Amino acid sequence: MNAQKITPCIWVETTDAKAVVDYYLSIFREGKLKEHRQYKNPPEAGGGDFETAIIEINGVEFSILAAGPFFKFNESVSFVINCKDQAEVDYYWEALTSNGGVESSCGWCKDKYGLSWQVVPDEYFELINSEDAQVREKAMKNTFKQKKLILSELK
């Protein structure tokens, strides 16, 4: 039984949950597949096949619903990846924006499924919340000039 009270459910526009799991586990290598199921919709529900999966990434469980192109993601929901340094930012940024992903601005990007992510170095929050107004202003000003966050340019 899962101790996590709330599990984000990601409805993707494919019916192949295993491909979605493989994609995310190739990026978040410490993750694991916990469950994969295949289903058939009854005729009264429109028929067709769909799949579900449960994955765990960094101790957070995600439910994948691969039920076809009924809903699209938008930027109103995103996941933040807190990175220890610029190398980790670079890794996740490249992994998420390659192979059909899209760069946005201010550290946001979308992966090939259209899910929004914000890839942020831990030190970023110290800079934008600094008690030193000059540090804070420089970090915020430069944030708006960037797609991928470059820590050295924010300092």
C-alpha cells in the first residue's frame, strides 16, 4: 500500500503506457515501474484499448493513464525539478527538450508528451529571495532573458 496520499495522474495522448514509462524512466534513472495494466473499454464506453501504469520517481508516485487523445496538457500544471547544480539542470533540460520536447522561458520546458516542467538549480531560490535587493533584481531580470536557467548569469 502506498503511503502517498495524493498521486498525480498524467493522462497522455497515446494508448501505450509502457512507452511513456520507458521514456520517463530513461530520464529519471532512479525511478521504477511499480505496475502496468492493459484494459479494453466496453462498447458502451466507446470501445478501444487503454493502459495504466504506476511509476515512482524520487519517492513520488505518478499514475499514467494512456487512454488516447482526449485531453491536452497546458502550462497551468507543471512539475519542478530541483537541481543541485548547473550540470544537473543541463542534463534534465536536454533530456526533456530533445526528441520532441520544447523549450519555453524562465526555466520552463515541455517534454515530448507536452507535460510542462520547470528545471531549476537549488541556488536559484536563494538568489530571487535574497535580502540583498541587487542580487534579487539581477536574478529576476536575467531569469526573464533565459530559456534554460544558467546559474552563472543569474548571480
